[in-house]
Amino acid sequence: MSTAITLAEAKALDHADPLASLRDRFALPEGVIYLDGNSLGALPRTVASHLANVISTQWGEGLIRSWNTHDWIDLPARVGDRIARLIGAPAGTVVVADSTSVNLFKALAAALRLRPERRVILSQRGNFPTDAYIASGVASLFGCELRLVGAADIASSLTPDVAVLTLTEVNYRTGERHDMAALTSAAHAAGALAVWDLAHSAGAFPVDLTATGADFAVGCGYKYLNGGPGAPAFVYVAPSHLDGLRQPLTGWLGHAAPFAFADDYQPAAGIDAMRVGTPAILSMSALNAALDVFEGVDLAALKRKADRLFDLFTAELVAAAPELELVTPTDGARRGNQASYRFADGYAVMQALIARGIIGDFRGPDIMRFGFAPLYVRHADVWHAARHLADILSTGDWDRPEFKAKAKVV
Ligand SMILES: *Cc1c(COP(=O)(O)O)cnc(C)c1O
């Protein structure tokens, strides 16, 4: 934990930051401090021109020929290989497809099929809702049970009936990060498989799926990977499970020979078996262009910067707004790139911040989230954000009816 600093000192940290120039690769609006890249990543500048070219040249002129001439058909695997590099996975183990929710469904079902004699999916209470809902749907389809336990009870709940342990590495609400290697080892020692959700991990800090021994993983394209709203998600399958991989959404593009138009389904060899239907070429092209900003970027350096931003932000608030309760671990190894504060009127406080151009978000019942996407957030940004937050609290500026009206999307 560091101590509060001056704006000049924050600007000096930006000046000395070796990653500072990466911010220029994003089109960020003037007057906005964006601390919500953990929910929807900012727009990399090259995306618009790349997408315009895909639309006018590849689609407009190439028409259906582009499936071959621009290799649209293998775009899911090519973008998957680029993401693989960011999450410590070998080439040929990641494919981009569908949404995180759908990929989790496929991964959980594929994992259950590898442990047919066991009847339990184990997960954590307070996981992101879609993860619990999907796990519950898969469990009922397979006649299995979904068992939800608190974070402290996960390892001790790996009983011999557990087929699959499924967790999100970084908790969306608190920012707390599991020890993926230790929990995966514990699952394996108990004879279970481990399915990880990397929604708040991929592109945020180094992930090493190979070293942790994870069996399956899924994650979002639109958070720290900056692929745009509703960008397709990714799914990873460990090399040892690729052979004989069976998932239940047996669509034609997961077939061994889709263009043979055979009557019977034969799964593709390798990761292509996780594909379902026609890929969303436009949004996948946006994600593909967005990944350019990661070329040559060291994820460990990104995490070090995110940790500095976290320390700066939290130190300012310890000094200026001691009434706020930080729920995110202060140990950098135990959290993702966000700071979460519990405050009963957090929704209104966040709206007051947004009215000042400082964008974070709120997760009920009482959590304000501030994400530090280290590719484009500056030290001076978090300094200003902390000052405004403290000012809003001390003046009571948040206590206005217009800040309390709940929007449809929070
Ligand atoms: C954001 C997020 C998702 C999103 O799933 P979609 O299918 O893309 O809506 C899933 N899981 C976690 C843990 C998330 O944080």
C-alpha cells in the first residue's frame, strides 16, 4: 500500500510509464476517465478502418468468395490462436465462437462426459450469475447436481462424487482472484476436472493455462480484450482432452467435414469440435483487429501497471474517503485489475461520478467497481477519479433523485 500523492507526482508516473504510449492506440472520448474496461473494453483505433475494409472489400466485393479468399472459415481458429498466446495455451487449443455463456455450456457438458460415473458440478456461491445458471442448466440436463459453496470451502468440497469444479478466476464483484493452479491440482487430486472462466483475466494479467493444468477455459472478447460490445467469446480445451472431444451443440461447423453435407454428425478433430454454427465474421474481425494492441506487450508489465494504479487509487481514498470499505484484496497476486468498494448508496454515487465523466459501474446490492485497464488508464486518471469520488462523498453530491433512478442496464 502506498500513500497519497500529488497530481504532479501522478503525472510524473505517467511520464515514466513504459506502457504510456499504448493509450494512443485507443479512441477515447475527451473529458472521460474510463474505469470500466473490465466490463466493456475501449475502442482500439484500428478497429473502425479494419472493419470498414472487411465490410466494403471482403463482404461488399468478395461476397461469398471471401469464405475462401479471406479465409473467413478459419477466422475462429486464427483469432483463437492469438488469444491462446495471452492465456498461456498452445496453438490449436483455443477457438473463438459464440458467447461465454454458450461456451461454458459446451465445456461443462464435455467435461461431464469425461467423468460419467460422477454426478456433481461444484462451483462457488456468488459466482457471476450466468455461470451458475448455465451450470444449473447443464446439471439438470445430465441428471446431475450443482453444488455451490463459499470460497473457503471449495477445496474441502471436492468429494469423490464431484465430476467438475467450475470457477471464475477473478470474482466479478469483489475482484478477488483464485489460485488457479492450486485449485486445479486439488480438483485433479480428487479425480475431478477443472473448468475456468477467464472473463476478468484474459488480457488483464498473465494467465498460464498450460502450467495450471486447467482442463477447459472460457472467456469474453469484449472486456480486457477490447473486441467490442457482444464480441464473440473463446473456449480452450487442454490438449489431452482434444482427442475424442464431445460437446452437445453438434452444429455443422463442428463437423469433421462440414462441406461434405453428410447426414450424420462426425465431430471435427481438435478444437474445431467446439464450433457450432456460422461465425459472426464482422464482430470477430473487430476482435481480431483489437488484438493488435497486445502485439509485443508483456502481460506481466501490464499487471505491474494495474497494481500501481490500484495502489494509487486506494491510497488516495484511504486518505480522503475513509468511510469507504475496500472489498478487493490489497495483495496484487490475489486480485484482478479492479478495486471494489462497498457503499450502501453506491449506485447513486456511481451515477454522480458518471455525470462528471468518470465511468465505473455498480454491482448490486452495494458494490462500486473501478477497473484499471492498464493499456489505456493513466495514473493521473485514477488520481482525478479518487479525488472526485471523495468530493462526491464529502459534499453529498450523490444524494439527488436523478442519481437514484435505476437504468435498465447497470
Ligand atoms: C462478463 C461475464 C460473462 C459474460 O457472459 P456472456 O455470455 O458474454 O454474456 C460470463 N461470466 C463471467 C464471469 C463474466 O464476468
